Amino acid sequence: MLTLTDSQKCALALELKTAAGNPAAADGVPVWSVSDENVLEIQPAADGMSATVLAKGPVGQGQVTVKVDADLGAGVREITGLLDVTVIAGEAAVVLVAAGAPEEKTPATP
């Protein structure tokens, strides 16, 4: 789980492992995506082994997904990695003053 304020970004990196925990390779370039493009943006590196996730502004939740071809041969065996991301409001930057409806003042009593 990753929490970002509405003005933050975060670097992400892939670490591929075999079932025995040894370093593994991918076949081709991993494909990154986000579940809600209104909340998150993803900027993958050219080799796909890293990316930057950016909060777009609105608060909310989303997921970063990366799909990797684990079959090092001619076939395809896709595995998927997920990261839950929550975007929260950051520090105040603007102060707005709201006015109610104008009304007559009560006359002063002598």
C-alpha cells in the first residue's frame, strides 16, 4: 500500500524472482497501467523495469498494475504485480472565504 498526497509522485521498481527466490528475467518489456486515470498517472521507463506513479489531483484510490511475460521462450506466461495507492489531500494552499445571503440588520434600540 502506498499513500501519496495530491501533489506527490513516487518511483517504482520491479524485482523479478523465481519461485525459489532467485533473480529472474522477463521476456520483453513489462506493461504498466493504472486502474483510475482520473486519480493516478503512470510513467514507465523505456525498459519497463521501473516507473513513476503520480497523483493527478483528486483524492481517491487506485491500483498500479504491471504485467510481465515470464516465459523466456516463444510462448507467453503472463504474471501480474499490483500496488494499491491512496491519494489524500495535501497541505492547504488556498483560503476561500464564503459569504452567506445578505439580510437586513436589526435596528438599534434607544
